[in-house]
Amino acid sequence: MAAVVDSFRNTVVIPANDRGDMGRARYRGVLDIGILLAALFVFLLFLVLLIRVVFPQGSRLSEIISSRDSVLVEASKTGDVELAGTNASKFGDFIARLGDIRREVKIRPADSIAWSNASKGTSVHNRDAVQTFAYSRARVDFRVDNELRIGQNSLVVFRSGAADPFLERRDPALVVLEGELTGVVNPDYGAFAMQFPAGLIELTAEDESARAVNFRVSVNPDQSSTIAVYSGQADVTVAGERYFVSPNNGLTIAENGKTVGVQGLPSLPPIHAPSNNSVAKYLGVPPRVRFRWGKVSNAQGYRLEIAKDADFNKLLVDEYLDVTSFTHGNLAPGEFFWRVSARAGWILGPPSMSRRISIVRDSEPPLLELQPIQHLIAGSYVLRGRTAAGAKVYVFGEAVKTSSGGNFEYVFTPEPGTQSIVVESIDAVGNVAYSSQVLHIPGNPGRSD
């Protein structure tokens, strides 16, 4: 027992070097744990980014299949046709295919939780969602002659409409949550049933017109909905109320489902500049092109579209403006098409006739031709020539007036001796051309004979 007590009385002394080693060991242990935690954090961050790339994000499923979806067209029994039949079931699951894709377009099947990139030929089935983004759009092809184009920044859910298994056609039914749709309804085939935040709308071609209906529908920032008819006569049913909408007329449906009735579309804006088939040339920096149009009396704004194709599928600019001009200073060489629409309230009028403008990078010096210098009278001489129309001409640094066709002449009285007459021509974009002639005047330099 005494030995045990003595062992407690004797203090264990750890050498200073050993204490330093123990401290460093503890520090390395803490550092290793910190490095491990940092590596784990980086791995988790990489995993999140990888999931976002493999499973692109769009609007959440709960935002698409929401309470307003409960009032949509039912898919189990559409119209008077049961889809459980053998013939109908072959067609019952098919609605449409994506016929054309511009830029980024996403699709999400009804049984999927992730968005994927849409491509041309992709089938669209019941409750599938299609989403477009800025300057992107998609064309939807049905087995009927109807046509539908989904504009930029739009979100649409497809639903089965009334089906006819013998003609293998189905009247399209859509849920438009945001954005705009344009399209054509053929009088011989089907209709468009569209669910908006403002209510359910059915749009068909009026039989007596025998013309397809060219239309535009949109969901507006205040959650109202608009229908504009540009050609044909539409039979529109809104909340049980029936409206006949003739060309250049439209409807606005408030969020509560009410409408003030059919209204005329705003008229076409008069186009001022650039003129059709105009050419804008530049040397180093792309030109600043100013697009101008006139006011429309009943318009609150305008929509300007600039595209690389005449069908306006390859949009470069799609702007809603409160003014009647727009300047673009970065158009690359090539051909561009532009048009303007007027907006009254939320109803967009028909677009103006498209106009073409060509942007050309010009590095060629202007034409410059000189005639032989001719002697006039009393020691005077004249130099005549021709340059490109619109170019500026300088002789001895002095500006020379040119005609509309580029012709010019310069009268001068030279000193005796041999001298070089240098002519400079500068075109509108800054290209320069030089030409010269040597003139000998008898006599001593500095003196006149």
C-alpha cells in the first residue's frame, strides 16, 4: 500500500521535447479533420452541381400539377369516345410531336421528376410539360392541320382532348401557365381547348368563314389572358359565354374570368427606317442601326422583333418598348429581318410587313479615276475625275465638291517646277483611295513666268 502511495506522490515529469511533439501531434490531428471536412464539403458541392446538370431544373412539379389542374379536361374519357377501346388506345396516348426547336427548350414527361432537353421529333403525351426560355421557342405538330408555336418564356402542359379513333386525331387541350402561343386552327379539324389562369377557353374556326384561324393567346403579368385573331373567324367560348371574333379583333379575360367583350386590335405602325432591302456598311466597328416607326393612336406600347430569318424563328431581338425607336449597335455581317406590332392594353396587334436589312463589312477602297490634267488659261489647270457616290474627295488637303454620281473637278494655279498632284477619296465607312499625277510647269521654282 505504501508503494502505491509513493507512486502517486512521485510526479511524472515529461521532457519539454516530448511535450512539443504531443502538441504538434494534436495540431496535425485537428488539421487532418479540417481537411477531411473541407474535402467532404467540396464533394457534396460537386455532387449537387452534377445532379443539376444531369437533371436540369425547371418549374417544380407542384407548380405545374397544382390545384388549378383539377378543372382541366379529363383524360380517362374525352368527349363521347372511350379511350379504353383497342383502336382508340393506340392513339389515346399520343398528342403531338415537337416539329422545330429554337435554342433551349425543356420537356418533362408526366412520369418524370426531371426536365430534359427537347429535340425535334420528340413525342408529347398526356400531362407532359414543355418550357421555353428567353429567345427560345418550339413548334408543335399535331396529326391534324392545326399548328401551334410556343413563344419564349412559356410553360405549357399538354392534356388529352376529345379523340376520334377513326380519323386518328385528337383536339389539343393545353394548360398555359405562362407565356404566349401562336397558331392556326383549321375549320375542318378539331379545336384548341386552353386552360389559363383566367379560366378555360375553347377556340374553334367558325364554320361559315371556311378559313383557318390565325391566332395569338397569352398569359399577361397581371394573370389576365388575351386572345387576338389576325385572320379567319374564331368561335371562342369563355366560361360558357360564346363570342364570335372576326379578323383584327380580340378578347381580354381578367383573372376573375370576366371580359368586356370583343375589341378591335391596334392598327399597324407606319415604318420609317431603315427602308426595305437597305444596306449598312462598316469597316471596323459594326454600325449603329436605328429602327424607327410611327405612333399608333390607341397603342400603349410596341413590340420589335429582329430575326435572322424571314419566318422570325431565329430571333435576335424581341423587345416590348414604350418608344418608337430602337438602336442596335452589334449586328454581325449578314441579312436581318425586322417588324413591329402595336399593343393596346395587353392585346397585341398584327405585325407590320417584315423589312430586310443587310450588314456588310466593307474593306474595299472606293473607286477613284483621274483624267489627265488640262491647261486652261492664264496659268490655270483643271483636274477632273470620278469616285464612288457619297465619297469625299481632297486635293492638297482641300475638300472638293462632288456630284451625286461621284464626278468632280479641281481648278488650281500651280507654281513652276515639277510636282505631284495627290488626290484622296474617303468613302462613308472610312476606306481610303489615293491617286496622283505628275505635273511639270516650265520656269524656275518660286517664280512665275
